[in-house]
Amino acid sequence: MEREENKQAEEKVWLATSDRERDEEGHIDGFSAERGAMMGTEGGLVLPGFFGNAQLEESPALGLSLSSDHTDTWAPSILTSSSSSLPCLSPPLPPSVGLDGVLAEERLVLDVYRGGGEVLPVFWECVQERMRGLQYLRLGSEDEGVLERALGVLPRLTQLRSLTIRGHRFHDPQGDPLPGLLSSLPDSVSSLSLLVHLDLSFNHLSSLPLCLLSLSHLSDLLLCHNRLTGLPEGLGALASLRRVSLLGNRLVDLPRGVGLLCRLEELDVSFNQLERLPDELGQLQDLQKLELSNNRLRSLPETLGSLRSLRQLVIQSNDLRSVPECLRSLPLLDKLDLRNNPLGRPPTPPLIAHVTPVLEESEIPELHLRFHQQSFHVSPAGCHVYLPGGAELLFPRRCVNAVTQLQWAERRPDRKWVWLEEHDILLSRQLELRPHGATFEKPVEVCIPYHKARKGDAAVRRFDGRSWTTLPTLTRRGSEKHSCRPGGRPARLACCSVSQFSWFVAVSRPFLDSCSVSPEGALLVSQFDPGIKLTFPPECTTETRTVTMQVLQVALSEVQELTGDPHASASPLLCLSQTPSMHFLQPIRVQIPLPPGVTGQMVDMSHLHLMHGDPTAHTWTDITAQVSLYVTHIYAVFSITHFSWYWLWYTTHRCVSGVVRKMYHRLKQFRVRFLALQRKNDPEQVLLQCLPSDKAESRLVSLLEQYEGPQPSELCVLLEGEQFFAGFERGIDINADRPDCKDGRLSFTFYSHLKNIKEVHVCPTHPQQGTVRGQVSFYRGEVPNDLPEEVASKRKGHDNQWMATLPLRIPNADCDGSISGELNLGDPESGYLTQTNLLSISLRINHEWQNIGINLGISYDQLERIRNQHRDFGAQVLAMLFHWARAQQGAGPGAVQRLMKALVDSGRRDLAEEVEDVVTLGKRKYEESLKRVGLETAASSTDPQSS
């Protein structure tokens, strides 16, 4: 619940702030939002600096333009200051832009710079007259030292009417938002008597600063996502308040003084811990919107029937079993949201200790499984199951009526059973939960560990045996005591709630936002960048439709490398879709950030191109001249009537369509390298791996202790989910009786965030003495149908399939040419395993090898001798398997079945299924060979089981 609260609370904060400042028609008590757009009141984008003598002028076409004909009267005070004492901002400030770029029209926006608050004391020292008239100020609160110095200047800005001090403006290297560190305000803030708008969201406030109670003109108070546990009774002194947002805090109740806020129109206390509401709430005669969702309310006061101006009442996800009848008489109420409440259910009876076996107050028991524990039991008391590798399963109390046995298995991804949409990235292996279709009384939380992608958000997909569906997903960190790496950070988890077991995977997809658009209009804000907005005016549609917006980020370095233009850049790619698909009746206003490094006052409009993409034909058209496109300081705004793909580019190229098409294809490609290494103590054991090029060198260093071989291959290009093969050549071969072999080549499927690794045993192709110098080559296999032309044209080799070749060397080889050796188990009719098959199986066995040996009938003393004779873990497993295999040579049929049973008894059902696949493949090939020579009938009459 806390994770869901955090995510939804942050989205609501952005919507609350953006809704007031979304276009030129909006105002904050007399403050024009146009000036907010000029200065970039939202989004962490590049703003100009304050050095130089340039001055801004209004321009209807661009919103802003740069003039160098005028010199500001106060600029010399900055220029004469010591440059070494001036703070360094990130992103850096262009030297050609003046102070007006940051401080203009009594507005100062510093929360788009890291450490931007450091500039505030400098401004106060150098341009006090200008600062005394400052009316609009935005600060970030991620740096405690900078924040403290900025707060020292704050009380002097007595003309302020809007103040924002927020966290979550920047992200750490892991991509997590940095919290604000504001925990209190100085008492001298009470001198800001003209303040009408105050936003202190995403900080560490545990109580409401008392100095705020003297701000008699305060109209908007935003304290979202802090740590408030209570509010003072004196809150009623803020009689001018019209909008209060306290979502995402820890409030248990509201003070009675809230009833004195006679002008209050909007009150949001969702995502708190409210258990009751004061009767005085009914005194708010002007209240139009009341948000109470995701609390612990069990009842509502009858006084809510006095809220005659109330239009929206949202009380979803509480513990309400009834609602007051007086709500039916509210004359203006047009939205009442009661979802996720136990309405109509009888009150929960009190617990009786000696009758109820499950104590609600007790903690849910934990169960930590190991790799060999493929099954577990869940009782009505619930269970928190921790799986190897970081996955978690949370079974709530009474999700089952009796003790139930369940199974789990982790599968390697198979292209036939993995569904990826365009630009999707697979983040995890398949997690199979059995029995399939098992239904629970309450939803079970399934959390899948995943590797974070650089772009996109994580989602869980479920396969029910027929089709894939994307589930509502929340992300969080795993338990501290269940880290997937000893001593490391807990795993990232993608969590979903399910009522049935099946197959699950985690994928990364472009940032996706959606909303329903009614005839009244709507506003859609991107979670990727709140500066990306779609504004739907009233009467743009006659019926409600669902619109979806996906945002795809592009790296500036890739744009400049592909175009060869050092000044080229591109905004995020905007993919818009709707259901049903039809044109809008009114133009839809789209706002997107300008390309990085481009601002409204310096842009050359002849180099700015708005591209329209056709998702079906994959073509791009320049529509700049066909739309009404204008720019503000950091945003571009245009209007459309139908949805498609839109991409804003800044480049000196004349033929932009071809460049954009190439860049779009580049977004789907991954630059990779191949590794081919041999074990130092067993050169016939070869490790093959394909991984992104930036990880190849570090991976090679980590393997050199046990492996040796050539350097990684040259750069190649692969697509997510593309199949390729490894073929051993020039005197080296592998066993072809493997399920992952195709035409004598070892099959791989490339997934950029998985290991793409296999380890096999090789043998010389022909009987010979001495060293064999062979090679392994990597070839393309099946590829997606929409493979870009640029990729296909770069294929090498006579069949355009070859990608890379790496040398291998087997010293002192002595082989009789039979890759199965002398340790064949079983027979061709019933299925057999070769020596190479046993070697492959040994690579998958972990520390449970002794349990497998005991289940195979090997004595404990023999296992101890094997353990003492071989120090290397892999050698111990091989010695155990070979010792048992040699003993089976004269033991008659059934050896393979005994091995499979031992694996199942040891908790390795996954390995037993792989052995069964190998045996089935061998039997099928044997039957095909009989058909070719005409012996099928004779063989069938001799042994009916062989058919």
C-alpha cells in the first residue's frame, strides 16, 4: 500500500501543480501562467545563464527572442564580481546569455538546476533592488547546505506571492528521485505576508511550521508527500485558503479548526491514515472537491450533508460499510467514487482467541526457500515466501482455506513464450507458479526481480496458456534481509496482484500514461516528464474515449553521432494512440520540451522540425509548415486533431526524414560483442556469451580467473529478442542431440538485460593426435519481420548471416571421433544420454549435488571421497555423475529414468524435464533414421514402445 501511495501521490502532485499552470489562460491569483511558461515553471530542463549583456524581448512568433542591442543597467554588478566566487550550476549556463534568462519579470526559477539555490544569495547581494520586487520563486530542496543558505535570504523577499520549495526534482544514478530535505522553516518566513501560493511537497516536514499560520493571504497550500502526522488547531487562522493538498502524509485525524476555513474549495487528504473525520468538516460551505481515498475511514459524519457546494467526493479504498443518506440530497454532487469499500458487508466480529486459529495481529510467517526447494506449503495464516534470486510471493491471511502445496520454477526465456511489443525489453526470466489456474480467496502479490532499464518503466506480463496480458505493476525494493547479492542492495521488484497462478515475466516498456477524455475535456501529464502535456478542450469529442501516451527517450550523443551534426538534438519521441480511433472535433494542444540545448530565445526556427511518423509504414514526414508551432522559453506547443507519432528535431540537415527514420531504427538496436572462453583446467569446456558492448570488457576481467581465451569480438548489432547461432568449425564439434541445437549450431536468443550465456563441451571432429586449432562463429538466425534495412545491409559473409568468429584451441586432443564416448546411458529405442549430455547437466547442478548422489544410490563414504579428491566444485559434480554412469553400464535398461527420478527427489524437476527433452529428441531422431532406411515396420513389431 505504501508503494502505491507514493506513486499515485506523486502523480497527483504533478497534476495538481500542472493544472493551475498548464496554459496561458490559467492564473494563480493574478499571476499569469504565460510568464510561468516563459521561465519554465516545470521540468528539469536546460535554462540559460545570467552572464553577458543580452536582454529578452517579447515576440509573438516564438514567445521569446534574444536582443543584443541593449545592456542591462544592473548587469555590471554581476560582471565585476569575482567569477571564482560565483556558483557553478548544472546544467551549465551559456556565457552569451544575460541575467534576464533566469530572473525576468519578477520571477526566479532555480529548481531546474542542481544546487540552484546557491544563486539566491548571489542575486540578493548583486541586484537587491530587483530582488526586493521578486514575486515568484521556485527552489529545489535536495541539498541541505544550499537550502539553509537560501532560507536565510527568503524572509527579505517580502513581495513574494508564490513560493515553491520541492524535492523530487532530480534523480540519483539508479534513477530514483532525490527526496527534499526541508524539515522546518525559519520563524521569519512569517514576514512574507503577501504570499498566496505555497508548495512544500516531497520534503521531510513532520509538522506544519507554525510561522505559516500568520500568512493571512495564503490561498493555495500544497504539502503533499511529507511526513505530517497531525495539524495544529490554529489551522483555521488561514481563512483565505481555497485549495489544500495533504496527500501522501501520515495523518490520523484532522483538527476541528478545519471547519473555520470558510473559503476552502478543494481539500485533498488522500493516501493518509485517517480513521475519522471531524463534524466541523460540514461547515465548509464553499467546498467543491473533497478527496478522501486510500485512508482507514470506517464511517462518515452526517454533517457532510451540509456541503451544499460539493461537486466531487472521492472516498475509494477505505473501510466504509455504509454511507450517510444525507449525501443523496447534495444538489451539485456529480461525482461520487465509492470503489474498493466493503459496502453492505456486516462488521467484522471481534476475534476470539480459542476459536480463531489465525491471529490478525500476528505477523505473517516468512519462508526462505533454496534452489532445490521447488515446492512449499501455505496455510490460512498466510506466508511471505522468498525465492532464490530475489523473487517474493506474499500470501495474505485466509487466501487459502486449508494447507495447500504449491510449486515454483524459473525458466529460461523462450521466444515462443515471450511477448514483446515494439521497444519492449525483457528484464527477467520466466517465473512459473503451479498449479496453473489455482484460484485464491484473496489476491496474491507476485514480485519479480528485474534489472533496471535505462529508459522505460517496468511492467509484469502474465501468460495463461493462450495469451499474454499486462498487469498493473508497482515497483519497490526487496527485503533488506533477502538481498539477491550478499552484502548488496536488495533486488528491484516488479509487483502485481493475481488471483491465479501461471507464467510471469518482467518487461520494460516506454513510459505510458492514459486517461479517459469526456466531452468536458481533460488534461494528460506524462510521468516521464511533467512538462509533456496533452490538453483536451471541452467538446473535443462527443463520446468518452481512452487516450494513451508513450514517451521514448533518445540519447543526445546518438543523435549527433548519427547525423554528424554537433548541434543536432531531439526531444523525446511522443507516441499517441486512442480508442476508438477517430479525429477529434477540436484541436488538441500538445506541449513538449524543446530539444536539449535549445531554448526559446536562441532557437533558429528554420532548423526546428516537427516530424510526423506513420506507425504502420514506418515513414516520417516533416509537418512543421502544416501546424501552428510556437515555442516558449523551454517548451514547444502545437495543436493536432488526430493521434500518431510526433518527434521534434533541431538539426541543420535539409533532408530530415531520412535521418529521423535511421534514428528511429537505431532506438531498437543494441551494440553487442561475443565472448568465447575455455576453462583453464578443462579446455574442452567452452563458455559462450553475448552481451552489450559496454559490459564486455568488465565481464571478461571477471572471468579470467577460471577461463582464458581471445578478446571480445568486434561490434555487432542485434535486436531485442533476435535469434542467433554459434557454430563450432575447423575440426571442433559439439553434441547435436541437444534441444537448443539447430542444424548443428547452438541456438541463442538475445535479451539485452539477461546473461545470454551457455557453457558446452566440445570435441575434435576427427580422430587425431595433437593440438586442434578451431573456431566458433556466430550467425544470425530468425529475426523480427520489421528488421531495419540498415541492419540487413551490414550483414557479413557469403550468406549475409555471419557476424563474428573467435578462435579456439584444444591442446593434446585424443578423441576417437565419438562425441558420446563410452558413457552412453540407455538405448536408442527408449532414449539415451551421451557423455556430453552428462557434462551439460553437471553445469546446472549446484550445491545439492550430494543429495542427488544419495538419491542415485551412491554411498555417503563414496561421496566424501569424491569431495576430498577434487577441490573444484565443478569437478566434484562431474566425478559424481561419471562414477554413477560407469556403474550403470551393466545394470540394464532404466538408467535414464533413475536419473530423472533422483533429480525430482532432490528438488530439481527443471533438470529432470531437460533430461526428458533430450531423451525425447534422441528417440525422435532414431525413429526418423528408421523411416529413411525402411525399418520402421520391423522395429515396431519388435518393440512396440519405440513407435
